[in-house]
Amino acid sequence: MKWDRNCSFQKDGTEIAKIEKSSLEREDWGNGSDSSPFFRRTFWALLLIFSFFFLTACSGTGHPAIIKSKNNKIVLTYGLLANNDDYTLQMSKRFVKEVKEKSRGRIEIKLLSPKDKDNDLALLERFRSGNLDMVRLPLPSAKKLSGKLSLMELPYLFDSEEEMWNVLDGDKGAIFQEDFQSKGMELLVWHCLGFRDFYTVEKPLTSVEDFDGLILGVEDESRMGRALQLLSGNIRELPQDKIYKALQSGIVEGSENTMEDFAKQEHNLSAKYFLEDDHSPVLDLQILSSRARENLSEEDLALLRDVSFSMALQERAYVKKMRVELRNKLSKRGVIFSHFSKEEKGKIEEPLEKYSVIRSIRAIDNCDVAIFVLDANDMLTEQDKKIIGYIHEAGKGLILMVNKWDMIPKETNTMVELERQVRDGLPFAPYIPMLFGSALTKQRIQRLGDMIYNVAEQQSMRIKTSVLNELIRDAVSVNPPPTKKGKQLKILFVTQVSIVPPTFIIFVNDPELMHFSYLRFIENRLRESFGFEGTPIRLVVRARKEEEQ
């Protein structure tokens, strides 16, 4: 077949199609020229084929996180909760701009607007699921990524803001950075949005004795823990939006919050006395995900660290300036400010056992198996729970030793009842073995050695993949995974990747379908089958296509 100059298609000398020349001229197209059906069909077929290959070449599947282009440009997604007029958002925009400038456009950070129903925990889950490369989280949410952060919730931990930054930015603060790095993440920088202080209606607070009998309304009793119990025997836990009316009506005589929220929520209309004791910093953490960290070079990581710290310094200066300006405004509105002397702060620090807590944290980091000693007379305190929680998050083996058992009057089931009380206070760690004894009389002390060796063995236990998957299949058949929005979770494969603590990766079709209650069910089945007494278990959920199984 050939196409001659007369625009006819010929085969073996026989004309099978002919197109008028004018119909091929560009100016005549679309003007009603009657080209042959054959040509039109051929033309549109070729156009469709061309379009298919063009679109295929130009399209690609993307993930909201870690996008790399051909010119090695890196795009990172960054999530935070902030209003348009919020200074944290403005500082974040400056951070994004400076990273782009210093990397000469090679690293671009996209600030993602929060979703309508986003809160701190929702933002955390988006980060955990891999939909964000970088996130700014408040301390209560960030501590779910690193249990060591619980230490920062202890009140009166620092004597001044300067001391706090010296610790967090210095060698002592490296303990937190190292913990994030051990999990593959990067703690880029700390932010402080201010400090929580006390304020009262009737009288100023100038000494620890002024707290005696004072009725304090607090949003969350655990925030202050034993400190508030020490300072005031009357604590009333209230929702934040109820504290304003409680102050007005006299239900409570004082409360605690940041100076900014004190003014924003108009608590200053009732409470005229403000104690600047700075008992608890309000901290945010800027964190880089493990996947982002893996995809960035050391040079890129250094750049992000430097720019993050530079922006943090600017934000700290702004917050300090804003606090001074706000203090002056409140003073003009009749608010009277007071401060604790160094001696008064010392009266609080001593019973808080600040330094013993820090020493405990250091000891935990250096051990494989921790023995936590409880006093049988006092049993479990809030501070004990925090330290045990830290041991749990650190992945250490743990034994609870209840000392001074010889001093406790015994009745039927006394030991059983006290053990139940302790375990009810530690719902996150049901695996912990307990020993009731006495260091004085040596009662049951000889059993500690065997318990330590047993916990160490449990920490180092490895389960064959075949045995593990057989167990999971049986568990799934007994209790099928739940569905979410009509889509069912499928557990494709399970394998143990490390020991001390035992860590398992669960490959599923969609990690977002995995509910925490079903993870707990899997953990319970693992403990029923293999023990793992005295050691936490890490369960990591990852996505995997069914065809990859």
C-alpha cells in the first residue's frame, strides 16, 4: 500500500481511498471539508494512541510525603495546628522560606492546612501513618512517640527559662534526641509557647503556706501531679470552659494556666492576683519522620537542624517580648503580679524529688532489667506511674518489688487485693511480675535473681516466622479484624525484627484500618502463647500490597 502525490491510497495499482488535497490543508480543517471516513477514523485512532502514551509518560503515582523529582528536588510535607493569625504559623512560613533559600530551591516544604476535625491526636496519627514528613506537636501528644518526654511534665523542673534552654539545647537534652533517633526519627528543635502560672481571686500568693486550704480549679489534675496535692489539699478538676464561671461564682478560688490564656479567656476579670512561678513550660516539638530522615543526606539534615534552631531562637525572642507586653497590659487592668523567692521555690522542689527522678531516668537508660521498689505503706503514687511509664516506653524489662511487706497487717487475700490495686493503676503494663517481700527480714528476696534472669530471657526470645504467622491466622479466625467504612483490615504477614524488646512488624493492606483494640488483642495472644513476662512488646503496623505477600 502506498500514498501517492494525488492523495490516494493504492494497493496493487488499485485506488482504495482518496482524500481531496484541500481537506489536508490546515486552513480548511473544521470548515466543513468532507474528508473520507477512513482518514477520519485513522486520524482519531492515532490521536488516541498518542494521547495515551503521552499521559502515561507524564503521570505518576505520588505519596503525600517524600516526593523526589528528576533534578533531585525534595518536597517534604509539614503539618501543624495554627490559625492564620497565629505567630506559630508565621514562624513556620519563615522556616519554609529559609529552607528553600538556603538549599537553593532543592528542598521544598509544603505546609499542609489542618483538616476540619484535626486536633493534636489526629495530627499525631497523620504523622504516624506516614502522611506527614514533619510535624509540630505539643508535649502531651509528642510523648506518645517518646516516653522519655514524660519527664518534662514534672512541675518546677527548672529554676528559670534560661536553665531550661541550657538543658534542652545542651548535652543533657541529648537524651531526648537520642531516643528519637533510636526510633528512626529526628527531634529538630524545641519550642516554648510560655509557662503555666497560678492566679487567685482573694489574696496574692507569696509563699507555699498561702496555698493551704486554697480551692484550685484545674483543667487536668495530672498536669501538676503530686505538686498540687502538696500545695493545696483542695483540687477541683473542671473543663477549661467551666473555670471562668467557677472563678466568678466562688466555686474555686484560683486556677493555673499561661498568661496568654489567662487574658484570652478573661479570667483576669475575676482573678486579680497572678503568681509568676513558671511551674510548667508549654512545649512544642518539631519532629522529622523516620522515612524523611532516611531519604535525606547528612548535609540536608544539618541544614534542617540549623534553620529550625535559628527560627526557634526568633520565636523564643518573640514569645518573651509578647509576654512582657501582655504583662504591662494586664497591670494596667488591675492585675497584681507576685513571684516566689528562691527559698520558697526550694520548699517545693525538695518534696518533688526532682533530682531523684533525674537519677532514676539515667539508671533506667543504662539497664536491661529494672527493679522498681514500691513502699507497701504508700503503694502506687502518680510519680511512680510516670517513672514506670518511662520504663515501659524505653522498652526495658521490669519487675515490681513491694518492700516492707513485713509491716503490713495480713488478712485473707491481702496480697491479692494489693496486687489488684497496683495493676489497676498500671493498665498499660499488665505483663509486669510482682514480688512482695522485705529487705529487712530478707523475705522472698532470694527469688529476685531467678526473676531477673527469666525477664532477661523473655526479652531476648525469638519466634520463628512460620510459627508466628500460624498463631496470627488462628487468632484472626477466632476474632476477625473489624471493618471501617465498609473496608476490612487484612493481616498479610507478621515477622519479628528485633529483641530487647521483642519487636514485630505486622504487614496489612491498610494501616489506618488497624484499631488499637485489635493491636491489644494480638499482643494478648502473643503473651498467652509465648509468655514475654516482664517485657514490653512493640507492634509496628506497615502497609503491604496483597500481591507482594
